[in-house]
Amino acid sequence: MLNNQVTFRRVTAGLLLIVAPLLQALAVIIDPGTWGDDREAVSFGDNPVLAQTQSVLYHWSWMLMAVAAFGLVHLTRRRATRLGHVSGAFTVIGYLSLSGLLLSDPVEWWLGQRYTPEQAQKILDEMLNLPGVVFGFQMPWMFFGFLGLPVLVAAVWRTGFTGWWVPALVAAGYLGSFLVEYGPATVVFWTVPVVGLGWIGLKVLRMGDEAWAAYYPAVAAGRPGESYAHTGAE
């Protein structure tokens, strides 16, 4: 599979569209802060093992989702191309930015072991409210992922690849989560997109190499001498 660009990219995209949102759903389920004190300096100290595990799951979920976005953009090569490019770029930048913020988790745990929750929060705020941190890592980039992904999935729907209900689920889950405090309700909102994105992933895995390669310009143009395994996909 590693020697076949079509198979590798298709299977990778399909698997990551299933795995990435699932890891995020698992992370919010096991996060001590979901069910306990919403101050991470406290909840992380209650169960350091689960706290570290959820950070790792979030990290890999968001890193892998950034890669999976390229697979969704591939499906917009023939229709909704401009929308796919713009929303795809937003999605990649957003999820990579979110992942970088997770390094504050062990800092909150460390502060929570040595200071009161109020003192820990004050120190963390002073660290994270530096202009370079706010505008370089947080604002507005950290929101691009949850905003861009529903639009990107809508672009895929515009191509006819999937039904309207898929972008509806993704939008309801990720955008709806902004309406509630991080907690048990977030579990519901972040589990819903697993169904929609997982459906696209399964469809990609089942579509076969020839159907995936048909999105490449050389194949779509019907150029002679081009095979699906050696298209100009670079």
C-alpha cells in the first residue's frame, strides 16, 4: 500500500475520518473536568492518570483531524472547489492550533499541586494572556477548526458525495458545543459528529481506488496513457 499513492491516500483519509473524531469523543468522556470541578487545577489533581490520557487523546485527535481534512478537500476537486480550499485551510490551521494549547494541561496540574485553585488560575492567566500567546496561538486560530470543519463537510455534501444529514450532524455537534459549558453536555455534542464523519470515512474506504483516483485532474480529463495508480496527483 505504501507504494501506491492512490490506495495509501484513500485508506489513510478513510481511517482518519473515523479515528480522529472518535478520539476526541473518548477524550471528553474520560476527562476528569467533564464530570468534576471545572477548574482544571483541581480536576486534574483528582485523577492525574486520566487527565494526562485525555490530553494525549485530544492531541492526537486534533493532529489527525488536520491530516484527515486533506482527504475531504480531495473530494471537492470537481465541485465546490473554492469552498473546499478555504474551509480546508481553516480546518487544518484550527486543529493544529488547538493541539498546541494542550501543553498548558500539565502546567495547570503542576500549579494545582502547589497553589490554591484561585492562585493557580491567576498564575496561568498571567502566562497565557501574554500578547504573543493570545494572538500567536489562540485568537482567532483556535476556533478555525470547529468552524471550518462543518463548512468543509458541507462542501463535500455540495459535491453529492454524501447526504445533507452529514454536515448537519457535524455542525450541530461542534457548533452546538459553543452553547454549553464544558461538561456532560459536551459529551453529547462531540459524540454526534463521530457518526457523520465516520460515515464519510466508511464510504471512502469502500469506494475503491478507481473512484478515488477519478477525482484527479488527469483522470477526470481522460488523458490517454494515464492509469489510476500513476496519476498526476502531486
